[in-house]
Amino acid sequence: RCVEVFYIYFHAGRVEEPYVSITKKRQMPKDGYSEEIEKEVGQAEGKLCTHRSAFSRASVIQAFLGSAPQLTLQLYICVLQQEITAARSIFMVLSLLSIVYGALRCNILAIKIKYDDYDVSVKPAAYLCIFLWRSFEIATRVTVLVLFSSVLQIWILPVVLVNFFGFFFYPWILFWQSKSPFPENIEKALSRVGTTIVLCLLTFLYAGINMFCWSAVQVKLNDPDLINKSQNWYRLTVYYMLRFIENAFLLLMWYIYKTDIYLYVCAPLLVLQVLIGYCMAVLFMLVFYQFCHPCKKLFSSSISEGLLSCFKFLCFMCKPPKSTVLMDKAEVKSENTDEAWSSSKTIDSQKGNPHQSVSSNA
């Protein structure tokens, strides 16, 4: 692909192309109006766009199936050996940048897939927000996994397997619940077995991404494009709440069972720094969706409204039912009535005692 890209790029414009294709894109709405723009795309430009899309997907695969495990392993070795060499630190920084770049490309791909009808232009502020959001999120996640595995080596395996298989089977569970027919239009040359293998590889990559950060591209197997194009704030909120709880629990287990290799480490300060780093990732994510998203004008609701509705729903779920509250009030009221009746009876009996004593004396 690289050789073909350079060949097309340096030979573009020298020979007149026999035909061009016309694409139609809509501009972002301004004052409630959206214009449609037609653009001629030549064969060379179309091939370059195809290769660029392939490079973007390859960078995502390389980041989360190559660089992410590599960074985790290198940091784990540094913690156990209590030494960070110059070469290893350089490779860890490169691995972290590779993962962040893959997550950033995943965000851009999700935007372009969901809003394919629009001419999307991502501003530098949006790139900066995504970079900071993904950097804090991935760095804190890798740190939590390494700290936990350094003191509880055996228990890291069930944690990883539950996370991985949970995200791997989640799209399949939604697909089986929808009772949709098996997707057949992925590739005409593929058989049913080949289509199943492709879908399994897709969900495998989806699970690998969600192991370390939120996957901006949500897999939906019953959709023709295999991508969920709706903006689900509820799923995003639930993911980050559960991930924060999981990270806090793993840090707590590390704090309880930490060994002598952390003798000169201020454990409470490290736990606080990791949790604050994860909160910073959530903060930059909110800033991106609220202010810097290139298609925020197309949202049916803003991120603040979506999160507020999610918190209201969670509070409603945690709130006890109304019937239980009424029963509790009724029980309290009946107890108060019984106490008042018993107290009045006691007072009446106390008042009646003098009369009884007088009659007895008489």
C-alpha cells in the first residue's frame, strides 16, 4: 500500500483521467440551514482516500493489539526490577504515543462514519482535547493493571478474562436479542464461515480496545455497516462509572497487598494521583463533546443534558419504591398511634388511682 500510495501521488496530474466521480456532502448547519456541496473526485484521489482509510484502521489494530500489551509488559518489568533504563523508557513512550494515536484515529473514524453525509472538518482544539483525554485514560488504565498484577499475579488473569470476554460477547448478545438475520452483505466472496470469522475478528478488536479505553466506534452486528451510528450517552456514562469503580477496587487491593518493592513509594499519594488522572480524562472527554466536537450541532441533546438524564435515571433506580415509603410511613404512624393510646391509658389509670384509694378508705 505504501509503494502504491507514493506511486499514485507522484504520478497524479500528469495524465488526464478518463472519468471522475461526483460526491455530495452537506455542510454543517448554520442558522438552521445546511447546503449541499458537490465535489469531483478523480481516480487517484479516490484511491488515496481508500489507502488512508486502510492506514487509519491499521493504526488502530497495531495500537491496541500490539503497543498496548507491549507497554503493559515493559512497565511491569520496570516495576519488578525497580529500574527504568533509557532504552526501555523511550520504547514505553513510543508505545504510549502509538496507543494514543490509535485511539485518536478511532475517534475520528467514528465521527466520519456516523456523519458520512456531512463535510466534517476537525479543528486543532478537538485534536488536543482527544489527545489529552486518551493520554490520561490509557496511562492510568495501564498503571492500574501493572500495580495490581505486581502484587496479585494470579488474580490479574480473571480480571483480564472477564473484561475481554465481556466486551467480546456483548455485541453478539445484542445481536441474538434483536433476532436479526445473519449478516450476509459484508463481502460477496466470503462464505458464511468466512463472514463469521470476520465478525469474530471485529469483536476481538472491539474487546481489545475496550480493555484499555472507551471505544468510540460501537459495534452493531445487526446493522448493514456493522457500526452503531446513534449517540448513546447512557452507555458512555455506565462505561466510565464502572471503569472508575473497577480501577478504584484494583488500587485498593494493591494498597492492601503491596509488597516490599513499594517500600519507598507513598502509596496513598500514588492512588490519589491515579484516580485524579482518570478524572482528568473524563473532564477532557466532557470538554470535547460539549465544546470541540465538529458535529455538536447535529446532537439531539448535549453531553451535559445526556449525563444529567443518566444521573436522574440512576438516582431513580437507587431510590426505594413509593409503596415501600408509604408502608414505612404507615407503620411509623401506627406505632405513634399505639404509643399515644398506651400513654393516655397510663395517664387515665394514674388519675383513677386516687379515687380508688379514697373509696377504699371510705
